[in-house]
Amino acid sequence: MRWSVSLYSKGVELDLTPKEYELLLLLASHPGRAFSSEFLLQQLWGYDYDGFDRTVDTHITRLRKKLGTPGEKIVTVWGVGYRFVS
């Protein structure tokens, strides 16, 4: 089964990849909670993911850019990872 979700910001549809959507959903569902890059990688890509070690950072950067000003709510917690602030 294939699913799709449409997200809009200021009336403009956002073109998010499935992983960007999952990342946003996880962060926004737990505002204030900091997640390590390792945790996010395991949760969204799986325990056996053997790809680029900056995958989470790259997806966060792309997600912030696509979201524009609301993307500023995804903050870097130095030495920990990322969190969504409400």
C-alpha cells in the first residue's frame, strides 16, 4: 500500500520526501525533546542502514530549507542532535 500526505505552508504545497515527512513528524510530535542523530537514523532508516554518516544532517538541512521560516523551529542541540521547539 502506498500513501501520500500533502503539507502546506502559507498556502504553498511543500514537496517533502517520505523521509523528510517522517523526520518532521517525529520531531514535531515531541516538541522540546532532543533526539540524537543516531536515534533518528535508527528510527527512520533502520538499524542496518549502512549509508552516509551525515544522512540525518543532510535531511535536516533540506527540511529546514523547504519549510522556510517554520524550519527555524528545528534547532540543533550541540553535542546531542536536534529538537523541535514550539
